Amino acid sequence: MRLKINGKNRTVKCPLDKRLLDLLREDLRLTGTKEGCGEGECGACSVVLNGEAVNSCLILVGQLNDGDEILTVEGLEKTPLGKKIQKSFMKAGAVQCGFCTPGMLMAAYALLKKNKKPKKSEIEDGIAGNLCRCTGYKKIVEAIAMCTK
Amino acid sequence: MEIIKAKNLKDALKLRTEKKFPILAGGTDILVQMRASRNFPKGMICISGVRELKKISLKNNKIEIGAGATHSEVALNKLVQKYLPALTDACKTVGARQIQNRGTIGGNVMNASPAGDTLPVLLAFDAEVVLQSVRGKRIVPFTKFYKGYRSIDARSDEILTAIIIKKPAPKTHAVFMKIGTRRAQAISKVCACFVRAGDKFAIAYGSVAATPVRCKRVEEFLNGKKISAAIVAEALELLNEDIQPIEDIRSSAEYRSHVSKVLLDRFQRILATF
Amino acid sequence: MVRRIDAIEKVTGAAIYAEDIFLPDMIYAVPLFAPHPHAKIISIDTAKAKVVRGVVGIFTASDVPGELRTGGVVQDHYIFAKDVTRYSGDVVAMIAAETLEAAREARDKVDIKFEPLPALFSPVDAMKPGAPKIHPERENNICCHYPVRHGDTDAGFKKSDKIIEREYKTQHVEHAYLEPEGCVAIANADGSVTVRGGMQHPFTAQKFTARATGLPVNKVQIIQTTLGGGFGGKDDTISIICARAAIITLKTKRPVKIIYTREESVRESYKRHPFHVKFKAGVTKDGKLQALEANIVADAGAYCSTSPFVIWRPTVQCTGPYIYPNVKCDSYAVYTNNTFTGAMRGFGSPQINFAIESFIDELAAEINADPIEFRRKNFFTQGCTTHTGQKFDNHKVAIAEVVNAALEKFDWNEKFGKCSRGAPDANGNYYGIGMACSYRGVSLGHEGKDFCAAIIKITPDAKVELEVGVAENCQGLKTVMANICAKELGVEVEKIIYKDVDTLSVPDSCPTVASRGTLVGGNAVIDAVRQIKEKMAPVAKNIGAHSSFEDIVSACHSMNIELHALGTWQGPPVSWEETTGQGNAYFTYVYGCQVVELEVEGKSGKVRVKKMLGAHDMGKAINPEMAKGQIFGGMVMGMGFGLKEEIIHKEGVIQNLNFDKYRIVTSAEVPEMEALIVENRDPAGPWGAKALGEPVNELMGGAIANALYYATGVRFRETPIKAETIRTALSLRRSISD
């Protein structure tokens, strides 16, 4: 299967019943994407698939199609928007333990890609599938809001 | 586990007959269940690449929603927004954004969870499900589709291909409401869809019985009546005959029964504003 | 703004957590749990499991080369359940295989024959005479008991105009760190073992692993990986997991990776202690508190863990920041067959403060006093003596100050007048505000020795290598330590190279708990810098006043002056008399106040939190933005404790093992938040800094209960206060008043 991962074309060979999360982490060693619950509740494994935020723990490689584009946290700095979000997170103090951060960044990326000026409530809803236990979300929401300026 | 990708609908139907493997669409329910039960089938037929199943169209006064349309796709669809805004709202509350982007409306129907968010809407609008196999096509009304807890009228060689809803008459008012623990990403404690078309009512609830339920007694009582707080107060008494909520980890039977009434009462208040 | 030094690696995905380690030839191991919370194991049949392709080995109690039992305080915790299981999270065996999936498949095929034993799921039952003993070697199921005897409560009650008794209960709470437990263990050629993993306290992991493997401590190297959240929860369980991984790697001579799923993590790991608190207080008409009797019973679950300390802190703090001249307190932790309980952010204080602050408001209501004025009348004052006989004269007693700051910022007086007090608005909804305040002992106090070490090594190219014995628990410790070091040395923070804790390098500095990291670590760093500066000073003098740091370092190296120092800090003396509970429990204290504003939808009982504010005296905020982040995160976690979170046991078996059923607060529920930093520099702290991480998590439960009271007129005495409970209470009251 041919996939475009973080802007690079890659031919992927692996069993089709492997989770996308495991393909990224084990086969490609893109370990920035995290596993927090394995059932699509915490969002730590979020990646951007063809422009949409998805939980990579709930996608099997067999569900992907040739030419699918996947963006992970490792690819963010190569995109202008991704870089901006990363800087905002650091500046706003939105990073604590960092385990939710990659998924949070990807959810923010997908949100901002579609909606350049989300309202506070839209940001809160946009990351409602990403759990964070450290920050109380306030600084994360502020970081995303900083990107709209 | 063998994952076979269907190229098109014809291919999918053929594979379903030959292999009898379960269907894998968005995977947001079935993969979670397989992980929890550690009960893995020999294989699955993946239909996420089947484009025919993603279409949403209006033909002969009927809105046909392809079973493979994701909740995000349904929610963003202009036809749905225009004619079935209650379905738009329901699709926006299925899990969080990540789940809406993958989970399909067909999956929500076939998963047959009594808590499925879109189901009360489809039920209240008298939707029909289109089941296809190599043998042909069957159309089953939603009211007959759910036979018991997670039990549906579908055969082992069939695939759900579409959901059909008659275009609502002008001046139809419908709302979707939900009581959950969290604003997003919640499995509902109770959800419901209320429809008023002229002086006829359709009311359906989720999470209050083994299947999504239509509230026939309440509907019959309300039909033809001019809605008022007093009338609804009387209808609330009948609601208990239509629903049989259970206690589970998310809520108690008593609370579900109570908030079901709260939702009906809220519908009455919303109607008053139309 | 001081930025986190570890933020860059976390936003790029480069930070290495335990699950990110992949080694050649590595095998995976998974736990097999107890089939029943309290049972006699008859047999473990592994025949079918062993033949699953890829299985490397199945390990049970008989494979433990060292001590089978472990624990930080009492060694009653079985690394593998042997003969008997004591809770549903007991691990009977570990299955190791070439792949994770093979290990899981094999686990499904192990057949355990067992015989259920009579089980105890409530501390009340477990305390009854004749109850079956969970640990047969003990006299009874009481794990520990702390008394306090101060003054004469009978005399105090005689002086009182009103005597009021109330009971409060709290629930099991899950830490819900986003990263489940994980580690990788490697058997080294020299017979030693290295374990890399996500733990809060590498030295506990080292001790547990040495004890279980039978290796001397210096043959066990623990290296902390980036930690994905801890909140007190990554100590005992992860240390036991490290020990199991070490046992397997020593037997198989292959690297072993253990990464728990969320379900495995929630099943085995310890929870916050549920408390049952009984208070009896006497108060005069004019609002002076005279006497308090407190009885605290906590569910310890199957093993002791840190229960004695978790019970001791609320014993010391059982009055809240109020003077009661006469106090009698008895606190117990009791063994049951529920999941064991241990350290969690606050260490018993969110539970006791929920009770104390609810009770204070109830007392005020009973004598028709304003709850704030009532508090002020009884607050600790500068130089006062507490119920443990400690005179508060070595630090600023700031309780009135933080409360005033919080209330003023919140417009308390105006909003308090608007509370519904049981009378709903036209839509049937209620509005209320509530507050809670506390004092809290800093660091370990009399729990144990209080020590910390820091190593500074300056390389010839003038880079400053810093290693501190306390661990980064995600709170930003590295950043704070690096900043203290840089500022004290007079160099840019970029020069500091922070080294993660390695147990073979830095001395054991006691656990990074009790919000002690900044204080003890900072002091150790300052001590190390002082020594370095002493070495540099004569050289600097020689080469001239305008020479740069680089020049001085280079000169030192050329003169063979090794710029290397071990800084230490030893806690000031504390004292405790066990039979009367009298003494100077902690060497200093912090003060905090939190306020909440909320609405209740009368019909459904749903609570919408509108605003939360936290005001905390932390001595000195070394990094104010990170401090505020702690306050926000702590308040939100406290909100979950007050309103929704609960681990539900059914006959000892947890019913909500993952986030679909154990619901923590999401971004969509978070209200507007404000943080107020109050600074009264403490002589004991680095630059005057004290503590923050836990105080911020110990107040919101009580504040919410009080706000619900001023909204609905109903007093809720059990957490979590769920919509169902509120709705039922409101409808009951309605039917009575109708």
C-alpha cells in the first residue's frame, strides 16, 4: 500500500489487521503518537488522515486506501500551521506531562485547517475527544486561540 | 484476521455471501467490541473504499443516505441540514470529532445499541433500511428492524446499503435532544427525537429500553391535540408505558425515566416558540 | 515568562516515554489477574497457554528469586499472588511472548482453578470482631490507627451552646494519568539489571526490584523515562511491575517490555482512599468553636501501601485552619478485598477537606452565622497553637489573607446574596456559590526522613550538568531546578543540561511526593551551587573581575580544580508523639482558598460549573505561569472528584476500567478559571518557595458541596455529587414541602 506520511511517499507492507497506531509506532517508529486507552475515548492516538482528525487506535491498515495522506506529530514542524501550533503550545504553557500533547496538537491542527478563527466554544468542542489530566485544558484552549491571531 | 477490501458494492455483496465475514465500515464500534471481548472473527470485509455507499441524495421525495456516510459527512450534508436538521444534530453528538470522522450512520444502525444517537431520529421519521445481498434487495421499516437487545432483522449474507427517509412535509418540526454526562464524547443516558407534522406527532427515545423505542401511546394521545403544558403533563403519565429503562453504570432506571419526561416537557416548550 | 525546558521534545513527539522504547530481541509480557477478589488458588494450568506460538515463558510466585512480598511501609504486598488472591487486581502470573498479541492469546488460555473465600468489601464489616482476616499474620484488619488527644473535649462540649454531629463519605478515585504503566527491563552481562520506565520515584522501584530479584541495590539501575502523568499514582504499582519485568529479563536474558492497557492499569493500580468521616463539634452562640471529635475510617483495600501516611496527614489537618481548643481524633485505615488504595494528589486531604469545609458551613448554618464570618472568627492566627500542640510562629499564617484575596476577586459578597437557597428561578434552575479553604503541611513531615541531593558538574566547555534526586513528575520540576541553578550560578538557563534521575548516580532523595519537589530539590541545588561558587571564587579573583563564566570554568579546569559538587538538604526537625498525636508535624505550612460558582438544572439535576477561582500562598512562585497551570489542573481534577468521578466496585470487581465508563472532565465542561498567587516567602524554601501541587487539588470538592447547598438548599454529604442524586434530593424535598 502506498501512503503519504508526513509529506513523504512510503510503501507500507504489513498485515492488514494491524492498527494504524501500531503501523506508525512499531513499523515506522513514529512514536510521538501515543496510546492512552485503545478504544477511542482519550484521543492520545489522534493523527490527521486526509485532513480529518481520527483515532489511530480504531483504524486498521486494511481500512486505508492507496494515496491516503497521514500527518503525525513528527510531521507538524514541516507545515506552517503545525509549527505555529507547536510554538503556541510552548508559549501558552499548554504542555505538562506531554502524553496528551501529540493528539491534542493533531486535533488542533485539523480544527484550525478547516476553521481559521474558531470561537472558544468551537475550540473546546474540537478537542473534547482529547483527554488531559494535567492542565485543566485552559492553557491548551488559550494556545489554540493564539493561533487564530 | 483476514481483512478483505471490497472494491465496489457488487464485490462487497459477493464477498459477504462467499465468506460470511462481518462488515468493517468505520470500525469505531466493532473494533472496540472485539478488543474488549477478545473475540476476533476469522476475517472482515472492509467497505470503507466503496464509494457507492457514501452518496446522499434526494429522489422521488425520498432522502437516501448511503450507509457508508460518516457522521461528519451526514452532519455537513446540505440536504440533511435542510430537511433533517434533527439528524444533523444527532450526528454531531456521536462521540467526539475523531469518532464522527470515522463512524458511519450505517454502523450506528447495524451496531444496534439502544444508546445509538441517530437511531431515535431515524425511528421517529419512519426511516427504512435497505439491505442488499446477491439475492436482491430488501427494504425493512425501521419500526420492524430492531427485534430485541442488539438483535436485528438482517441476514448473514446481507449488507446495509442505505437508509431512506421520506422528505418531511413543510412545517414539520423536529428536535433531537440528549442527556449525557458530558457535552461531547458522551454515550447518552437518554436521547430522543420529537417530531410534529401538522397535528401528528412522532416520538422516539434511545437508552430507555432494549431497543430504540417509538412512544406509541404518547403519540396517540397527543395526535390531533393542540399542545399545551397541561396536555403534555397528561402525556407524561403515559410515557412510562412506552419505555422500560434499566439501571447500568451510567445511570439509574428511575433517573432515566425521569429525564425522559424532562425531555418531552422541553420539547413542548420548544414547540411553543415555533 | 519561564518556559518549560522539556516542552520542545513534547510538542515534536521526540520525548521518550516507556512505551516508545524498542530494543532488538525484546519480548512482551502481560499480567494475568485474579479470577476472584478473595479466593484460594487450587491450581494454575498453563499447558494450553505454553503451546501458543511465540510464548517464551509463564512466570508465577514460584519464579520470584528474592522476597515475594514487598511494600514501602509494611511488606504485605504480593508481587505475584501465591495460594490466595486478595483483590481483583492481584497478578497471578505474567505471560511473556515474542509479540504482545501472542502473550494475550496465551493469557486467555491459562486455566485457574480456585475456591472463593468469604470476602470483605466494606471497612465497617472488616472492623467487626470476628471478621475474616485478610492478612492472617495480623491481629485484625485494622491496617493503622492514629489518635490525637488535645485538651478535654467533654469540657469543651459543656461550654458549647450547640453540639452538632455529621457524617461525610467519599469515593474511590482513579488517578487517570494519560500514560498507563510501562517499563523495559534489561539483564546486563554482569548480572545486574537496568529498568527504564515511567515512575514517580525511581528509588522505590529500585528497592522493590532489588528485594524481589534478590540483587543488591547497587546491581539495580532504574532510569526514569518521560512520565505521562502520575498524581501520586506511579509509585507502588509501577515499582512492582518493574520488579516483575526484572525477574523475567533475568530468567530469559532478553529485554522485556511491559506496557499496560488502560484496563490493566485501572484494575491493578491503587486508588484514592474512600473516607467515612464522623464529626462532632461544639460551638458557642457567638460562634466560637469549643471542641471537635473526629472519627475517620478509610478503605485501605487489600494492601497497606502508603495508607499510614495517607491517614496521618488528615489526622494532623483534621480541624482545618480553625482553632478548636479541645480535639479528639481517631483515624483508621482498614484492610478489605477492594482495590488497594494509596497516594493520590492531596494524600487524604481532598477527602478530609470536603468533610471539614462542608461541616464548617453546616455549623455556621446551625447557629445562623455567615459562613465567612464564622470562619474568620475561628481562623488560625499568627503564633497560634494547633490541636497537635504546634505553635505556628515560624512562617506567615496566611489563611485570612488567601481567603480575603479569593473572595474579593470573586465578588463574593455580591454573588452570595444572589444564591437561590432552595428557591428556583422561573425555569426551575438554581444558582449558587461556595468556597473552601485549608492549611497544609509541606513535604513529608514526620512521615519519614526528609532529605534531598543534587549533583552539579561543570564540563570544560562550561556546560552545567545538573542531576537532582527528586523526579520530574510532569509538574515542571526540571524547569524549576534548571532555573534555580542558572540564576544562582549567574548563567543562562540554556547552559544547564538536565539529567534524568539515575538511581546509580544520585543519592536517594526520598520520594517526589507531598508537593516537596521544589522546596527540597531547590535547596539541594542552591547548596551545590554554593560549593561550586566557593571553588570558582579564588580563580575568578585571580583572572580578573571582567572574566566570563566560560573563562573562569576554563581556568579552573586548567588548574585542576574539579567543578563538581554534591549539594544536600536535610529537612528541619519535626516531631510526633504517637499515643497522643502531639508534636510539630511539619516544618512549615501553606494556605489556600478556592471558590466556585455554579448552576443546577432543577429538572435533571445537572450541574453546570460556571467559574472556579483558586488563591494559594505558595511562598514564592518560581515560575508563575507553571504555577497557574498547576492551579487550573488541580481545580479541574477537584471538580471531577466533587461531581462525577468514581471507581465502582461490584463485589470487589471494578466495573469501569476504561474512559468510556470512568469519565474525567473534558474540555467541553471546563468553566472560566482564575488563579491568584499569594506570596509570603518562607525561610525554609529556596527563594522562599514552598508547595503547590497538592493544595490546589484539595478544595474544590468542599467548595462545590457548599455551592450546591446555597443553590438548592440541600446538603450533600457524599461525593461524587451526581445529577441523579441531586435530582432525587430535589424531588424528595418538593414532595415534602408540597
